[in-house]
Amino acid sequence: MYASAIEAEIDLTSRYNDLREAFIDLMACNALLPEFNRRRAELIAQARKSPIYTDIKSAALSEDLFYNAAIAGKPWVGPTETLQLFESYQGPLAQLWDNQLTGKGN
């Protein structure tokens, strides 16, 4: 009942338009997902074949990493934290992929 009273006073046209735009966006994502997955797998394979992967695998990580996350109230180490943990490898990995995509790495 309360929601009906609010909706009577608010123009929801822009929210409905947001849903229409979200639908188009979701359909576009669904159409692109197979290509995205294929290219993602290629980039991962390239990374694993490179010396950068050995460096990443041997990167020192704090033994209390998950403990500290739990104390901070986080049930996991998320994407942002993961990027921060491996920050020094972002540039070399991006360069590897850029070289592969532009043909400079062949």
C-alpha cells in the first residue's frame, strides 16, 4: 500500500527506460560472451607460457592474508585486493598481451 502511494507521486518512466536499456545491454553481453570466453582463454594460455607466470607463481604472499581479510569482515580476497597483491606484474602482463595482440611478440 505504501509503495502504491509513493508510485502515484513519482514518475517511474526513467526507471522503466533503465530496464529497457539494461535488457539491451544484457542481450549484447550474451551475444559477446562466447567470443569473450575464447579470447580470455587465449590470454590466460599466453600468460601461463611466459616467464611472467613463473614470477607470479613465486610471488610472496602474506601467510595471514586470509586471516586479515576475515578480521576486516571480508569473506574473501576480492578482485580489487587481488590486483593490488600482484600490482607489480600488471604492466608486464599487459605488455605481453599487447605484444601478442599487435604481433610484436612473434
